[in-house]
Amino acid sequence: MQGRSWMAALTVVAGIMIPQSLPRTASAEGKNAEKPTQRSQVVLKLRILGLNREGCNVEIKPANTGSKFSTIRQHVPAQGVQDFHIKDVSTSSADRECSIAITIQEPGQRMRTVRRGLRLAAPESGTASVLECFIPSPSELARNEIGKETQTR
């Protein structure tokens, strides 16, 4: 009986010590380490309809925590046509889905935030994803609301 107890204790100690003394392989380290994020590029073709002569300020940032890139703040002229090149875009989504929040601030109007999403091109392809986005300006929406109030049926 006593021999079996020593044998069981020796088996437990060997089971603990042997895996710790073996060199770690790349696959074992890969399970614990974070997978490297691959960066993509996005070209956002923004078209804002109905801006006044002063134009507007635009802020572009990630719409959720899964999408990562640096925030862009820029002035858009009265024509409302502006292209933004967003570099170093990464996502934690397995489907390479990215969400973008576009905030438009026009003088004298309330801020308006629009969210758009797209699937990023594979980083290996070397091409940038393109998102063409048409948005009515806050002043255009305000003019439309005033027109609806004065209409009679």
C-alpha cells in the first residue's frame, strides 16, 4: 500500500515538472499571445448635400470599439465634396467589418452624426476599401422640416 502512495506522488510531481521544463513551441506561445492586427486603408468619399456658403466641420472616428483608427477633423467647403484617406484602419471582427461615425457640425445648426459600415479589403490585396457616402446637411434637413410644417392638406 505504501509503495502505491509513493508511486502516485511521483507521477503527480512528474506531471507538473516535465511540461514546465520542455521548451515552448511557437504554437503554444501563439495561443497566449494576441494575434497581430493587420492594417488596411479606407478612402471615404463624402458628399454633403445642401451646405450653406460657410461649409461645415466634419469629424470622422470609429463608431464602435471593434474598429480602430485615428480621429480626423477637417473643414468641408460649401460644395460639400471631400475625400478622406484613412490609414492604419484595423478591426477585431473576423469578417473585417468596420464602422465609421461621421459628425457634421454646420454653423447655426445642431450637430448630426451618421454611422456607416463597410467590409475592409483583405490586407494582403494591397488595395484600399472605398466608401462613397451621400449625406444631407443639417441645414438642408431643417429647410425640409420647415417646408413640411407649412404645407396644408
